Amino acid sequence: MTITLTDSCVKQIKALRDKQGQPDLNLRLAVDGGGCQGFEYRFEFETKEGPDDSTFEKDGAAVIIDSISLQFLGGAEIDYIDDLIGAQFKVINPNAESSCGCGTSFSVKD
């Protein structure tokens, strides 16, 4: 499965790593049950991969996704948006049938 990182996502991951002074930090993206649509995205920074993780890299920045979450994210694009509503990592997910207004919660296609 392929996960694409936008240039904006890569730039933000690197900026946050530099700000923390930890060049080995990676962004972890997970899918949890919950939220107003049934599933929600969770973002964290960490330094280690687990045995069931996949890593997607671009230009020295990486996103780590566990095997369960990856089932819901195949073909997704990870972006970073900074607009009037606020700044956040955003998932453009072809597997999502609908999402909430803020984009953190989604339902999957049958």
C-alpha cells in the first residue's frame, strides 16, 4: 500500500523535529475507533517503529503507520494545512466515505 506525503507535510515534520532538537522524530498516524463518524485519526511524534509498522518517507521525513491502521489508509495522502481555521496535519483518504467538518473523524466505504 502506498501513502503519499506532500511537500507541506514534509516541511512541517522537519520543522517540528528541529524545534524539539530531536532529528530522529517521526510522525505516527493511527486510526482509532470513535469520533462522530466511527473512526478518527491520531497523530503523535515518536522515535521508534514497532514490529508491525510500515514507514513512508519523503525527503528525509517519515510517517509511521501500524498494520491495522494501514488497512484504512491505503492510497491516502498526508498533508499539512495552515489556514484561517488553524494548522493541522490532514489525511486525504480515498477509503473514507464521509468525514466530520474538522476532518479528524471519518467513516469507511462498505
